[in-house]
Amino acid sequence: MQQLNEKFFALVIVLLAFSALYLLGPVLSPFLIGALLAYLVNPVVNKLAKFKIPRLLSIIITFIITLSLMVILLLLIVPLVEKQIITLANLIPNIIVWLKATFNLSSDIINVDAIKVMLTDNWDKAGGIAEWVLKTTLHSGIKMIESLMDIVLIPVVTFYLLCDWDLLLHGLRDSLPRRIESTIVKLVIECHEVLSEFFRGQLLVMLALGVIYSAGLAVIGLQIGLLIGIVAGLLSIVPYLGFIIGIVAASIAAFMQFGSMTAVLSVWIVFLLAHIIDHVFLTPKLVGNRIGLHPVAVIFAILAGGSLFGFVGVLLALPVAALIMVWVRYFYKHYQGSQLYQA
């Protein structure tokens, strides 16, 4: 009877925790991002602390280095991407004309002139990505204040979590029931290993593929090669999605720009080489089979995360899914050893 009450009490706590997460989803975004950043940056802080640098100073140094790298990256990437988007906006009417001529689409279905005027007006008024984002944000004062609050909260949450990281871990461990403490700690360690491999491996694979796609398309002279390469690299988080969308988009863009199948063949060679490098070297060496998520599970996790928590849910979908897989494997192993399975 006592064990039944304990299980019921644990079930109620879990249900309340998930209900709170769901209801507080919009508010939790900066805290979740802050916790994620603290988790990612904490190993760097620990390494600096090994050189007998005070933890507070280590955190400040890490913050300065991280912020500097982000600013440099934005200053380098944003202007290039902006030029690529402007080039794409100028190419879209020509692509639509080609699609109409190729597939015999009527003018009623796709109005090229209206699209061309819309794109030209929007870019002339906005003057670029940065100004367009600024005007869109300023259009709604409340949204702007909420966005600013989130931006300010993220580094604050990250800073305080880093300061008290070890205390938080010890506090959580001490609050666990003694009977299951060793099991929970073992699972948490396995989750930490999976997350480490995911962030270190998957993000490096995405970065490497983005660089390979962009460099290869730049070599063949594709005007919007950088934009297609970046998008294909980001989408490669879902197996084959980045490859399929990238090769289709690049093939159409290459045929529109050069007007020959030779250019399209060059695009196919770039993506084929990148695919071989990914499957022979990048994914096996950097990610391996530790996460063990099926492509369908990856798509479902991203859609579910976006539906529950918006953009933040999309960012956290795969790490959370990887953690769930650790627990699923644990319970499935115990299920196979149970009387229910053996019978």
C-alpha cells in the first residue's frame, strides 16, 4: 500500500511538472535558452578554473570571448547573406517565368509582374534585412519590449546558473530518494554523454556541410551559392532533408543562371561529394550512433517542439528527444527483464 502511494505521488509530481512546462511555455523561453547556454559554456569555465583562475573571473572571460565571437560572426555573415537574399529576390521573377514556360502554367496562376513589383517595393522600402527587422520590431511596441526583456534575461540567467552550477547539481542530487539515487545519477551521466555528442557532433556536421556546400557552389560560380549552402547545412539536422532541398534549389538556380545541364551536373557533383564526405567521415566520426534517433522521430520531435514551445521548442526538440531516448532504452531494458515480457 505504501509503495502504491509513493508511485501515485511520483506520478502526480510528473504530471504537474509537465503541465507547468506546457502552461508556462511562452515565459520559459529565455530560461531554457539560458540553461542551455550555461550547460554548453560550463566545460569552458571549468577548464579555465583548472588554471587557478577564480570561477567568477572565468565566467566573465568566457562571456567576453563568446560575445566577441558572436559579434564577429554576425558582422561577417549577415552582410553576405543579405546580398544573397537581394540576389535571390532579383532572380525569383526569372525563375517563375522559366517555370511557367517549362510547365505551361497560365498567367492567372502565377502573376510575375505583381511578384516583381512586390519584391522590388519591399526591398526598396526596407533597404535590407537589418532595417526590415528593425521596422517590423518597432511596429509593435509590446513585442519589442518582450523581445528586449528576453534578450536581457538570457545572459543574466546564464550568468547566475554558471555561478551556482555545482551547488545546483549537488542540491538536485541530495533531493533524490536514496533508493533510486544511483540509478538516476547513472541515467543523468548517460544523458550528459549523449547531449555532449549531439552538440559537439551534430553542430560540427551542420557547420562542415554548410561550408562544403557553400564553397563548392561558389567554385562553380553560383550567384546564390552561399545562401543555399547555409540553408542546406542547417537543414541537415534532419537526415537527407538538407541534401534534397539543397540539390533541388541549387540545380534550379544553376540552370537559370547558366542555362546548361553542365552547370546542373556540377551542382550534383558538389552535393554528391559532400554526401560521401558526410557518410564516410563526418557523421561516423563526429556523431556516431549514440543518439539513435530515426529520421521520422527527428521530424516528429521538431514538429512537436515547435507546436508546444514555438521557435525555442524547435531548437530544443532534438536534445530533449535524445534524452527521452536514453530513458526509453532504460525502461525497455527493464521491461525485457520483467515477468510481463518473459511470460
